[in-house]
Amino acid sequence: MSADAAFDLHTHSTCSDGHHPPADVVAMAHAAGLAGMALTDHDTGAGLAEAAAAGEALGVEVVPGIEFSAEDAGRSVHVLGYWADHTEPTLAAELARLRDARTDRARRMVERFNTLGVPVTFARVAELAGAAPVGRPHVAQAVVETGACADEREVFDRYLADGGPADVPKHAVDPVRAVELLRGAGATVVLAHPGLFGARDGATEVPVAVLDGMVAAGLAGVEARHPAHDAPTVDRWTALAAERGLVVTAGSDFHGGERDGTVGAAVTDREAVDRLRSLRPTGAPAP
């Protein structure tokens, strides 16, 4: 695939838990020679206007996106929505609820770290988050600053992974409801990184039964190609998608900082992007 026909369909900015402003993420896509990219911040569309303006200036097509937090059996299932209307009342209300719950969750995580002897403060976590919704990466950054861990990955591995000693259950809808909410706002919906389900009870991938429930609700694609997926995982989810007539997508899941690699590390071709666009719910406004 030539770069000028390639799209990175999964990136994050400082509007959620990324390390770079939306315009800078678009500039990175331009520097990588990409035709386009999607900004998919967690549970918010706050950076989309800035990203769109930067894309227009640089000649990069910006697909408006969001990464929606869902949960199955206590484990995270992330859902990507493209071309959603973030002002649609039902979706907007759920996004506000998710953002409020994130703040409460972060406070409780700080309390757990304090109980474990790690002197992190919520004030510092909130300072690191700035105007973005508070999330686990901000807690991890603050923990690293205390010297309790060498880097954010260690914080997640030792403390914040699902079921870890400082993890706190979060408010989240189930994956089927996530698909319904996003489609109700005019979005095409894709299951994000299904190989990152959380290694608890021997399950490391989203169960096929969960996938099928999402398909019945209108799921259009699967992010089979992701930097954290090994080759067998890519092959397995590509096959599962093909069996169900789903679009196979790819994205870097770029956050910046020490967490992730580069914009364009995994890309989707224009034909797949056009197919996703064509699969928006009937009656959705033109993107």
C-alpha cells in the first residue's frame, strides 16, 4: 500500500490521554506521507475541530472519530466510532457520564496507591490531565514522578491492569450498547484491538460471542492490524472478520510520550475507509 493512499484510523491527542495536541498529530500524519488519519480520543470529540482545521491546511483527510469505553465481564472492550454526531443527545449524555466517572475513578485509584505506600496526589494527576478527561495514563504519569515505577508501562503492569492492586472498576456500558449508541449518532462502528482484552482467567482476546453480539447490533469492522497484535492474532481476527463480512482496519493507537510508536505504524487503505463511510447508518447526515 502506498503511503498516499493510507489512513491511520486510531490516534490520540491531549484531548484525552495523548501527549500531543490534535494539530500536531495531524502534522505527524502529513510528515509520514499519509492520505488521512482519524483522531479517536477516548470518550470525547473535543479535538476534532482543531484536527479538521489542521488537516485542511496540510492536505490530510481527517476522519472524525472517537474511542468509546465499553466493558464485558469486568474487562475493557474498546469501540471505535467514525463520523459520529457528538451532539446527539443520547450519546452526548453517555459521554458526559463516562467523563465524570473517569474523574471519580482516578480519585479512588490515587487512594489505593496511597494505601500501597505510593505518595501520588490527585492534584498532580489533574494537573497532568489539564483540560482532558482524567484517565489511567495521567495517574501512571504521576506515579512515575514519585519514583515508585520506572515508566508508565511498569505502572500498568504492576498496578493498573484490569484487576491490578490499584485498579478500580469503572462505569461502562456493555459492548452491544456501545455499538447501538454510536450507530444512533450516525457512526460506523469498529471493534478496537480485540487482542488486548486483559489476561485474566486465561482470556486474552475479546470472546467471539461478544463479537457476534456486536455484529448483530450493527458492528461494521474489526481493527485486526494493531501494533500490539502478533501475526497469529492478526490472522485470526482477519479471518473472523472475513467470515462475518466485516471491514478489516488498522491503526497505530498513537499516544506519544513513552507509550507508543509513531503515527502511521499501522494503516488502512483508502478502499476500506470508503467502505466504512458507505456503511454509516441509513439516514445519517453526509460526513
